[in-house]
Amino acid sequence: MAQGRPPLALSSISLFIFLSIVLPLHDCLPHSPGSLLKDAAQKASDMAVEVAGYVDVAKQIIDLAVYGAAQNRSYRRLADFTDTIGNRVSGSHNLDKAIKYMYTAMSQDGLDVHLEPVKIPHWVRGKETAEMVLPRTKNLAILGLGSSVGTPPEGIEAEVLVVQSFDELKVRASEAAGKIVVFNQPFVSYGETVAYRAYGASEAAKVGAVATLIRSITPFSINSPHTGWQDYQDGVKRIPTACITVEDAELMFRISRRGQKIVVRLMMGATTLPDADSFNTVAEIVGWQHPEQVVLLSGHLDSWDVGQGAMDDGGGAIISWEALSIIKDLGLRPRRTLRTVLWTAEEQGGVGAQQYYNLHKVNMSNYNLVMESDLGTFTPVALQFTGSNAARKVMEQVLKLLAPINTTKLETHGEGTDISPWMQAGVPGASLHVADNKYFWFHHSEGDTMTVQNPRDMDLCTAVWAVVAYVVADLQDMLPR
Ligand SMILES: *[C@@H]1O[C@H](CO)[C@@H](O)[C@H](O)[C@H]1NC(C)=O
Ligand SMILES: *[C@@H]1O[C@H](CO)[C@@H](O)[C@H](O)[C@H]1NC(C)=O
Ligand SMILES: *[C@@H]1O[C@H](CO)[C@@H](O)[C@H](O)[C@H]1NC(C)=O
Ligand SMILES: [Zn+2]
């Protein structure tokens, strides 16, 4: 904390305790107790004036990222990275190569880079096929779900029970034994509907099903299956589980409602190997005044084992790197440390991030702001923010600096699997909100490629990320808690 000044968020009781303990020891404090309290009341307007002093530097960052020499660089870097490495599922050789690639690339930009070891899950898809054999033959496009067991080598051939909800499964529980349960739940929202992908297998196993096929969690489909993590419940039989396409789920639903018998043959070679060695990749510009205080920017480097992982979350990882490079290119160095972390094994439940939190939470009071971009890097529309009202006032001022690119909106609820432990512990957190109405069309599917990315949108995302991170890291005081 700077110059013995108390943090803004101190309640009057803790302020009283603070003053009684600290003041006698620090007669050099520039304020009397009364004026300290007045300070707290005035701080917001002081802060607004201070932040407004960054208008020029914000313009420099925006100009370089969006109109200057760095134009299209985020996109070019993402394309080079994902075209070269491909997708990067937890435990894969590709993920190792991705970490080495980023280590080298960020070092070449003059950033201080190091790796922090993490043990991560190692699930392997293997070969998988599904075919409807009754009432007619038809191939079903599937993607097994992360952590699913495989089928026996000869596969599973069984009659199908189609349901549209967990409630319907309960009502029809007596029909489920020995069957493959097909969930044809409507898409409401990702947050709500993903429960079918996550828990469908265990719910079906409880009523005696031998496997589950789940309608992909997407509002739009051109016969594309979408994968993702699923969770077996303890003490419940583990049955194979995969996602099918919206089209095939609706097809089997219609056939079943006509009273026709459906039989599916499913083969899945999925298996889980012992945990693998991996790393969180960390790059820094060390702060000149408070090197121990940190603004953390992040995205995750792993992806699913389909498509290129360009959108989820190659884009978030690249803009978190690029933001530091832009700041470095401009010869800027903030008071506090800017730290980019490229998480490993996010898709398996934020494994790398949880380990980082466990290791570094001892320094929680030095974490000024944690940021994550994992909702796409399309046109930025706002910054989502979790923090106290006092911190929100500061952030509102910071966002005004983005007026030249029309991204001045500050919303509530920062989100991101990887930063959520910090936010839950009271550290201010921010996430990038982009025009994401098509995000779940491509999410966790073969459709997540460079083709969905746009160079200008990525430049704008980089500019938002760089301005917010730089200014918050350079202000006199940490964000109030
Ligand atoms: C950036 O890409 C756009 C096309 O998307 C192109 O018109 C422009 O010239 C490129 N700028 C640079 C500096 O390469
Ligand atoms: C905690 O911060 C101190 C002081 O900056 C640093 O020396 C130490 O390495 C940090 N510990 C961890 C686990 O990051
Ligand atoms: C911001 O909005 C103004 C006014 O609508 C427009 O002229 C400008 O092109 C926009 N800038 C960006 C980067 O979208
Ligand atoms: Zn992601």
C-alpha cells in the first residue's frame, strides 16, 4: 500500500482500529483522522480527475492497436498460432507445443516469461461412431464428452428412449432400463441448458440406461456436434455419453413420437490416462513502483480437441499477450506489474487456474484487478465488472477513456472460470463482453476456426484490454475493495 494511506474501503470501525494502531507509529502521516474521513468522501472526484489524465495515453494505445503499426497483429498472431499448433486439449502433445510456442513468442516481444507447473487431466477421445439401425440406417455425427468412459470394443446396441427434460426422464424412469437415453432438450441458454451435457449421463444411469446421447448445447446447427466436459456423480454407474446434433435429436424425437422403435449402435474408444504435466504460462511487465502489486490479464491456452480453438479461447489468450506487447511497444511501464497468465486445462474445470489461486492467494491483498477474456473476441460492447461500489466508480471513469472506440459501457458481473476464485474472495474482476450472439454456434465444435475471427474486432478487443489494464495498473492507488 502506498505511503501509509489506508485502503478506501475501510469501514469506520476498521478505520478506527487502523487509526488507533497505526497512527501512533506513523506521526509522519500527512492527514489527521478527520481529514482522512473527508478524503474518503472526496476520493471519487479526485480519482475522476486522475483518470482523465490518461486520455492521451489511452489514445496512443488505441491508435497503435487499431490504426497503427499493430493493426491486424492480434489476428495474425492468432492465425499463426492456431494454424501451426491446431487444437490443444488437456494432456495432449499439442498443448505442450502451444505452451512452448507462447513461451518463445512472448519472450521475443521482450516480456518476462516463466512457466508454473500444473498436473492436468488426460482424457483421450479415441475412435467413435454412432449409427441409427432402426427404423432405418443413418449415421449420427457425435462427439464424446470429456471424461466419458468408452463402450466395450464391440460397442453398445440398444433401443432408444427419447426425452425432452430431466422431469420427463423421471416420469418415464420405468422405460429406461437397458436403453440409450436421448436427451432432446430445447436450448434455453448455455448456462441453463448445459446441465444436460454435464449431468445427463449420471441421471440416465440412475434409472438403468446403458448410454446417453445428448442434443448439442447450441441455438444453431448445420449438423454439428459440440463437445464439452461432463461430470459423473460419485456412486453412480459410469455410462458412455456423447453429444449428437440438434438435427438428429429432433429426428429421433419425431420418430419416437410416432411410436416407432429406434435402435442405435454406439462405439466409443474414450479413455482416461494418468494426469499429465503441464504449465500455466506467465508473462510480465514488472511495475516500476509497486512490483509486488498485480493487474492480471488472462485467457486459456487449452481448447477442445476439435476445430482450432481459435475462438475458445485462442482469441482471449492472444489479446492478453498482445495488450502487454502494445504497452511495451509504446515504451510504457506502469506503477504496478502487468501479468498475463495463459491458463492450462480450463476446459476440464479451471484446473490450471485453481492451482494458480491456491499457490498465489497468500498474496491476495496485492491483486489489484483480475481480468479474463473467454467469451470470444468479436466486436467489444462492454466490460463486465465485479467489485465494490467505490471500485465501480473508478472503473466507470477508466471506461470513459475508450470513447474513441465506443466501448465505454461498464456492466455488472465479471465472469470467467479462471478468475472466479479471486472474485469470490473479494478481488475486483473484469471480463470482456463482446457481440457474442453467434458464440455458441461454434463453441466446442469443428466450427471453432480462424474463419469466425475478424482482424478489426480483435484489434478493438486488444485496445480495450490494454487501456483498462494499463490505467488500472498505473493509478496512484489500488482499486478499493
Ligand atoms: C488489416 O486488414 C485489413 C483487411 O481486413 C486490410 O484492409 C488492412 O490493410 C490491413 N492492415 C495492415 C496494416 O495490414
Ligand atoms: C508473494 O509476494 C512476495 C512479495 O512480492 C513474493 O516474493 C512471493 O514470491 C509471492 N509469493 C507467491 C507464491 O507468489
Ligand atoms: C464510434 O462511433 C462513431 C459515431 O457513431 C463512429 O463514427 C465511429 O466510427 C465509431 N468507432 C468505432 C471504432 O467503432
Ligand atoms: Zn473457454
